[in-house]
Amino acid sequence: MTSLSLDALFQPFKIKSLELKNRIVMAPMTRSFSPVGVPGENVAAYYRRRAENDVGLILSEGTVIDRPASRNDPDVPFFHGDAALTGWKRVVDEVHAAGGRMGPQIWHVGSTRNMMTGWNPGVPVESPSGLVAPGDDTIEAFGRAAGDAKRLGFDTVELHGAHGYLIDQFFWAGTNLRTDRFGGATIKERSRFAVEVVKRVRQAVGPDFPLILRVSQWKQQDFAVRLAETPEQMFEWLGPLVEAGVDVLHCSQRRFWEPEFPEIDGEDGLNFAGWAKKLTGTTTISVGSVGMSVDFLRAFAGESSKATGIDNLIHRLEREEFDLIAVGRALLADPQWVTNIRSGDQSGLKDFNPATLAKLF
């Protein structure tokens, strides 16, 4: 499968209280199999299968906080309320029983609507500059959800601050038109809302519980947009978040192998996660079309994607460009992806097609 050693991919990793058997993370992927917001036994079995097949860390699909219009799909799961939290307790217990580690991704979609379903929550949206502008109540809701994650026995928690959803809408000048303390002309000023969320979450989970923040340059509203055009701007954006309490930056790209600033370090230069690690000194996760021939945007638009090798991934791990790698569609289609990669069984790798989304494998 690869001319390079797989040792870098299967090295253990530890950060604070979290110990992982390898460097592979299951990326959060919305599945919409939780009617009325409650994950059932089928969801628990779906995640357990990945733990049984040696995924180092499982990050759940986006789970929404206790705020109006925090979701844009009727079947995405809540991370609040007794029924949903009981469901998530079952999920994490199943993952632990299989030897895995897991964290929920905590989410608020802001003003981003679901173009696939057209579903409307029936209440005013919350966005930086929308009908109901979020403030302290929303920050508190993030904190409660993170505290519940720790109480239920999860090993870490991830905040979704990417892809044009609520926290990311504050980062982006195109959606943040505020003139109060949560707005401003610079990315550092527009990061204040996220900083307050991070501080509240850190207060809720304590000092030794790892906190992950997912970030991206691109947005669903504009695939080509960039929050940081230079390394200096990237540090102004990410530095305050790390200082506030983020332990791991989960850096989302459409294609993880693409250099972030090729004008500085060339076509084989550091990717987004590599630059984030270099600038902040913190742990990073890279993600973006790992093991797939077609990037995820084309795949979710209906194009099938062939399974591919991972030589470029190993090359970047060996030079310690980033610390962990998140795998999305390859693991969505095949719970045995990790064991097949480790054994070198390329014939056993499964292609992805959009029909895969219709069931929980």
C-alpha cells in the first residue's frame, strides 16, 4: 500500500488526561439518525464498530447546545435534556467497552440553514448580526454542554468553530457586522466571542480535560474565503484561543495535502494544521479528504470517490507537521478502514458513494 513505514500513524499519543493508541481520529460527520434529537442503540453500535477496529479517537457528529435554532436538521442529536444525554451515555459506554476513546462535538449552526432538506426550526435564528444576537446565554449553554460531556464520561470535547456555523460566523467579517465587544475590524477582535466560549468551557471541565476546537479558513457560504491571508493574521486569530484554554486545534481543509502558504514554503509546504502548530505551539489535528480520490464537497454533491493510499499522509506525520489525522468518508463507509490500512490490505478498502449516507454501517 505504501512505500513508507506506518509507524508514525500508529504511535501512541497523550495530551493531558487523554491517552490514544494511535494518531487516527474519526472526524465528526453529520448523520441525522437521531429522531427528536435522541441517539439510539443504532448510533451507539455505529460508533462502537469504529472503536472495535482501532480508531484512536472518535469525535461524534455535531450535537447541538440548548439554544433556539441551534440545529438545522430535525434528526441531528441534542447534547442537552435527559433523554439525549442518556442516549449519549450509552454511546460512550459502548465505545469504552470496545477499548476506544471519544468526545462529542458541540455545535450551534447559527444562521446556516440546511439546503439539503429545507427544514426550518420555526424560531428566529441566532447569529452574530441576525434576528436574535447570541450573547451570554449562548456562552453559558456551551459551558453546560461541555460540563455534561465530562460528567457522562467522555474523554474530551470538541467545539465546532468552523465551516460557517455560529462560532465561525463571529470570526468572519462577512457575517460579523457587530459594533460591540464581539465585533471589530480585525480577526483578533472578532475572535472575542470564541475566546469567551472557550473560557467558559474550560471553567466547566477543569484544567486536565482536553479541549479541541475545530477551525477552518473555508466556509459553506464561500469555499474560497480565507480568514487569515498571512501567518501573522493566523496567529492573531488562533493565538488568543489557545491562550484562553484550547488544547488541540482541529484544522479543516478541503484537501489536507495542500500547502497553506505556498508563497512562503513552496508546494510541499506546511498545511493549515502545520502552520497552526508552528505558530501557536499547540497540538493539531489535520483533516481533509484523507484516503479519497475526490474531495468531500464533490463527493457530497453526488460524485463517487475511490479509496486511495496514504503516502502523503505518512510523509507529513513523519516530519511532525501535525500530531493527529482525522479521517472522514473513508471511516464512514468502512468501520474496518484502520485495520485494513495497518495490514496493508488495499484490496479491502472501500470506495465512498453518496448512497453510503443513507444508513449507519
